[in-house]
Amino acid sequence: MPGGKTVVVPMDHGVTNGPIKGLVNMQTIVSKLLEGGADAMVVHKGIANAVDTGNVGLIVHLSGSNQFSPDPSRKVRVCSVKEALRVGADAVSLHINVGANNESEMLQKLGSVADECDALGVPLLAMMYPRGAKIPSEHDPEAVALAARLGAELGADIIKTNYTGDIETFRRVVDGCPVPVIIAGGPRAKTDAEVLRMVVDSMKAGGVGVSIGRNVFQNESPTSMTRALAAIVHQGAELEEALKILEGKK
């Protein structure tokens, strides 16, 4: 997190969805992201073992489920903190679906993993998503604020969560969370401008960066998209400047 800010590209999707577009050849996409200036990447332990991630921050994901599971929202632990360290992790991450049927199990895992991380001096990124029958929307400000605070309360060092849609409501999420907050990218957006605008606004609200996957590794130019995100996060670039970087005009 240079300057306390970060551009993370999560690529743990292979466990959930298999070899989707952009993640067929992992070494190829990793090399493109390194060229674009990504600060960190999220992968599972098998990919961490198989791919050269260069000098980028390596975050090993500790939980997972797949799309054909009877309950895809139930994220189970698939790696220990010590395993992650053995494959070279600089940090670890855990996925929690707040409001899901098995939320209690996932919260127990978060608490125990936070304890292990604290004992070993390993930073913990908690992916806190509001998803469940009582959640009005995954982007509902109250639900997102609760999810972010919950992760911090249980020991996470940095929170990844959904953007709430506007600066004012996301500022309330950030103000109510005692640890740094970065935003998720969500499904593939209709336009790149839509993604970049969201990032610009989240930074103005007090966010410290992004953890965007499909809108980066499935982009026509993952390298340029990463550069554009880095310009916003680290240099305070506005939308117009970021779009020029993306289009290769700057």
C-alpha cells in the first residue's frame, strides 16, 4: 500500500467459476498486470505456487466455494495462514457473506483467522459483502456500512466491500470503519467509464483503493486499465485523465 493506497486485482475466480475469460493462462494475465502497475493480487494457493507474481504484493485467499455448490454463498476455509506463508504470501484474504444462511460459520472463521494473522504478523483483507434474505440490496448503504464495520470489529486490517453508489453514502461507510476500505468491482460493467467513475468517487469519499477483478482482467487491455486505476488511486487523476490513459493517449 504505497502512500497508504492500493490497486489490488483479485483473481481467485477460478475456484468459483473455473477458467473464465481472462484467467485461462494465469502467467499471461499476471505479466500484463505487473506491467500496468498493480500493487497486489489475490490468488489461491495453487496459483501462487504455479505462477511467478514478480514483486507484486501476494495475497493468498483462504476461503472458497464454486458455482455448482448447493449453497455457493457458503464460503469454506480451504487454506491456512501458515500454508499461505509457505507459498510466499505477503497477506491473506477471507470472504464473508453477511446475512447469508451460514454467516455464523463464516464469522467464526474470520475471528479465528484474524487471531492467527495477529500471532504471525500477517495482514488480513476481509471481503465483506452484504448478501442474504434480509439484505435489501448489496449496495444498500446501511448494509454495506454494517458489513465493513463487522469485518473491522472482528480483526481485519483492511476491508473490501461494495460501493454504495454515491460519495455521500460511501463516506458514511468509510467514516464508520476504523480500518482502511477499498471497493470491489463487481460484475463486468457496461462501460469502462462507469468503472473509473466509481473509483474516482470512492476515493473522494475516503476510500483507499480498489480490488477489481473482472473489469480489469477481462478488459480489452488489462495493462492500460490497471494504469488508469493506478493513476486515480495514487495520483488523484480525474475521470477524463484516466480515460485518456486507458485509451493510450497519455
